[in-house]
Amino acid sequence: MKKLQIISLCAAMSLLAACSSGASNGGPSTSPAPKATNAAGALPIRGELPAAPAGLEKFYDQQVAWSECGTGFECAEAIVPLDYDNPGGQTITLSMKKAKATGEPIGTLFVNPGGPGGSAQDMIDQANYYFSDAILENFDVVGADPRGVGKSTPIDCLDDADLAAYLDTSYPDTPEGDAQLKAATDTLVAGCVDKSGDLVKYVGTRSAAKDMDVLRQVVGDPKLYYVGFSYGTTLGGMYAELFPQNVGRMILDGAVDDSISSFEQTKAQVVGFTDAFEAYLRKCVDGGKCALGSTVDEGWAKLAELAEQVKNSPVPAGPDRVLGETGFFYGIITPLYDDSLWFALDAGFDRLINDNDGSVFALLFDQYMGREGEKFVNNMFEANLVISCADTHVEGTEADWEKKADALKEISPIFGDAMGYSEYACQIMPGGEDGPLGPFVAAGSDPIVVVGTTGDPATPYEWGKAFADNLENSRFVTWEGEGHTAYGRAGECISDPLDHYLLTGETPEDGLTCPAQ
């Protein structure tokens, strides 16, 4: 059983915006004011509000109070049932943050950055880095943290110091190391159940999508405007499957293929991150000053040496901190989500190889996990674990998982070994699905735009194609670039038709392909 398999690798896009903009992962309290524009032709979706589902009227008809929470922002809370099969039982609170339209809004655009576990409210803090002035003029853009995430009745598993120690620990590939990891996982899952109670059973994507329909009604839109990145495509796909008649204008970028098993997903990500690192190595070597070596083969060999080093003997990473196996791996994959961040890999390897200093990779790891020292500014790791388990259909035995882990090593001795394979944490976590979440068909929905990036390591391009093919009514758009997702960072060829779709409902051409800039 490998430690890294405990957390999904579909990372929250909020980290990338923070890295590229220079903001902290928690996000600033204000964002730069967008320039006023004239988006002529912006058209709202017309129609009556759908009737509330029977038994859920008090949630659909609730009035929420928006109040100022920073310049240009408003916040509010809404109440939803913990268990939609028992709407008269316990309730939970969802927290929302709104970037108010700079002009007259045509509706509310809901957004999700991914994860699972990424905070949609943090994404709103950086709305200007995701969306054009035209979108910000014509929409109230709202980030609602999904149930269990951020400020929405958050999942909690361990005290910060214990979680930091857990993430920093490396376990040797020995029977003793496996037993230590299993015991640590037992403690982690027991902490989730102890601190979060029945919430762990009800934070799955199916319930979160039902929440989103409540929020659509609460803001007064007859159909949903939505942009979801990475795991946010799973949330959007589930919404479309449950409420196809309520789909309005929906962009799903970096789609997760939820019709395949968790092992097939992991296998595809091993290939994706291996290919992405190969692309980085080629660029590093071609630059002539690559700390990993003068050829791609030398780079792979050096990476294998470093991976073995940090696993067996963690390296210093600042005062009272060492870099272990988990931190090193996440430190590597974080910049692979966006090729504009590859310079961080250059710095990290240079410092590690020449100074035996793992601080750059530790910093990248901390940004990924929302960690500052032994404190965590969000609950992304814990929410990711519990939501992933709530969505997982556990298959096989520990012996089966070991065989699958070996198969991943054959694909990539480095990335396959690091990512490993195990469903142990989800096996002992209460809840879980009876089968895969997908495929999502959304019969009868309005057109849904799916975006795929050919060099995406986290949500491989073929996932996006499969996602779009499964939908009854989709348009598929391709960006021939590197990194995770496209909208907001791939240039006008992608952003212009997607903006136009959100503003007017006119879909981009199916099969539109945009080259990397």
C-alpha cells in the first residue's frame, strides 16, 4: 500500500492561480478591479424557476442574506439537508462568496476549481485571473464551497500538528513499513469519523450536485451557469445527469472520466505525469543548464536516485523540517500542472542536488496542501480524502491492490512507484458508492462544452474525449498545450468562443482545436 494513493491527484486549480499571480494560496481579501467593458449581445437565459422537488421546498425557497466581505465581494450561507433521503433530519451549512458583476448581471456564474477539496471561495478571490472583463461585467461570479470543503461544514480528521507529521513521514518498502503505513491510515480515518461524524457518509459528489441545484434556485436562475475545472467537471457532470433540464451554459475543463475504475484513472495519471516530466526534461536539457543532467536519460536516472534518497533518508528542508517521499513527489507534480511554472522545478532540483536542500520542493508541497509550517489554511487534504472515498466503489483485496501497484511500476518505475495503488483508506471509511459515478449522459440537456488539453497530466486528454462522447449533447474543444486545463490560460482561441458561449448561449464549433501559443 502506497501513501500517495490516499489523496487524489486531480489538484485544485486555485493553487495554480496563486502561483502564477503571486497571491497566497488562501487568496487575498480583495482582487484588482476589472476594467469596464461593453459586452454587447450578452443574453440571459429566460424562463420560469423550476418547481422545487417534493419535500425540499423549504430549502429551495429559502432567502439568503448577502453581506459585504471585502471590496467587491459579498458572502452568504444557505442550509441544505445532510441526507437528501431524509430532508426532515439534520441540516448543514453551505458557504458562498460572490464577485459582484461590474455591470448589470445577466445571471450567476457558479465556479469550482477542482480537488475534490479545492475552495471555490478562494477561487473567487482571484476571479480576475480566471475570467475576462466581459464575464466579470455580465455575471455575478459565485464560489460555493461544496459540502465538507472550506467553510461549508468542513471535514476535519487530524489536528494540524498530527496532519503535518503524517504528511512528512516516509514509509520503507518493507513489511514493517507497510504495517506502519496501515496503522497511520487507521488513525487518519478514525480521526475523520471521530471529528466529522456522519458527515463522512454524505459528502459525495451526488449530494454536492443536489446542493448546487438548491443554490441555483436560491440565486434565482431558471437554469445553471457553471464553469468547473478538473474534479469540478465531475461535479458538473453529476449535476447534468441529475438535473439535465436545469443545465443552462456549462463549461467542463479538464474532464475526469468517471466511467472507469479508480485503478484505470490512476494508471492514466501515471502515464500523464510521466509524459509531462519527460516534456519538462527535454526543455531542461535543451536549455543547457539542467541540474538533472545533459541528456534526458541522465535526467531520469538522476530523478530515480533522488527519489530513493528522500525515501530512505529525508533531506533538510529548512528549520525543523525534512523533505520525505510524499513531499518530494508532490513538489515535482505541482509545477507539472502548468508549464509556466516549470522554472520552479529547475530551482528545486538545483537546490536539492547542489546543496542537499529540499526547501523548494517542500514549499511547493506546502502550497499544494494549503500548509504554512504546521498550520493548514484550508482542509483540502482531509476533504479530498473523504470526498474521494465517498465517491469510490471499492474493489478487490490487498493482494489485488499490490498486483495493481506492481503494474504501475512497470509503466513508470518512478511515478508508478510513487503513486502506488491501494483502496485501503476507502475500504475502512464509512460510506462509498455502489459503482462508478459515470458515465454521465445528461439526456435532454442544453449543450455542454467540454475542454481537453493534449498535454494534461492530471486529467488526460482521452478522458475529456470520453466525457464528451458520453454526453448526449456536447461540444468538444481541444487545446494543444501542456499542463492542466485550458480556459483562462490558453489564449484567445480558447477564451473568446467560451466567453461568447457563456454570454450568449452560442456554442463553439464541435471539434474546435487551438494550437499552443
